[in-house]
Amino acid sequence: MLPPNLVTRSDGTIVKLDTSTKVHSELAEMLRLLKDWRVISLLPMFFASNYYYSYQGAINTFYFDGPTRAVNATLEGAGAIIGALIIGAFVLDAPRFKRRTRGWLGLAFVTVCTITIWACALAWQVKFTRASHLGKMSYRDSAYAPKGALYFFFYFGDAAYQALAYWIMGAISNDPFKLARYAGFYKAIQSAGSAGSFGMDAVATPFLNEHVRLVPIIDP
């Protein structure tokens, strides 16, 4: 691999290497970041970006047997790969659209995916509760197909959501140090949301309550 200072980007610019910053400088820059209205406006999106993992995992454990949970995990991985490829190749990185247009199309794509996927999940969720006595479903059962498809699309939508979040941050600045701070802030808020959702699930909050609390904040 070439040293970074010998890399030339497609727009003709070179990769700039800066010396490491001091702790007080980083703290000052983080405070400045928190005053940026664009970053603050993204807080709900950041908070919700991993909020639904606990719910999806809890349903997977509650509803399916061991082999089927493994199948669902495989479908999740496939969904994540395909979702990221589609939104990247055909929307966010599509050269035939201007950057602003790509942003709006990406937001529309993620919004439609989110509403559709979680509406289907709600239609399934209202049919059982934590108190329901259900036999564990197997991937061999005839009724499994739509549930397996839902687990595929859970992570299809998740990958598109995450890609859009990173794309938006990348559109705000081209400064690698600023982008590193944006990403760090994103992961911090994301982890806070995830911790809250796992805490909610740990006290056996009704599945429907968990689902309903997801819906208002998951749509960016």
C-alpha cells in the first residue's frame, strides 16, 4: 500500500496528514461540535440507530428454535450486505445524481424501508405477547417464510439506515479530523440508545411496548 501522502484522490487532492492534537484541543473541538445545529438535529437518528437490536434479538429467542435462530442470523447478515450495496451503488454513490439529490433519495429510501418493515413487524407482533405459550417455530414450518423474510429485511433496512447516517456525516465536512469526531459522537449516542433498549428488554417490558417505543424515533 502507498503511504497516505502519496495517494491522490479522484478530484486531484492529496491525503493530508496532520500531527496528533492535544487533549485540550480535542475537548474544545468536541464542545464546538455540540454547538453545530446540524449535528444536534441528527441526535434522534443517532440514538435510534442500534435501538432495535434488543427487540429483534428477544423476538428471535422467544419465537424460534435454535437452528432457526441460526438461519435468521444468516438472513440478517445477507440482508445487511445487500441493503448496504443497494443504497450505496444505486442511491448514495450513484454518479448520475447530484449530491443533494442523492441525499434526498437516500432519505426517501430509508424512510420507505423503515415504515414498511416495521409495519409488517407490528402486524406480526400484535398476535403474541411475552405470556403467550407458543411452540418454538422451525425454519421447516410452512409459516416460517414471512418471518424469515422479515429478519432479512430487518437488517436490510438497518444497513441502509447506517449507510445514510455515515453519508450525511460525510456530507457535512471533508475534514478527516472533524469526521472522526462526528463518527465518535455518533457511536457514543448510538451506544446510549442501545444500552437503553437492552435495559428495557432486561426488565421484561412487553414486546408491543418495546415495538411502539421504537417507531416514533426510528424514522430519521
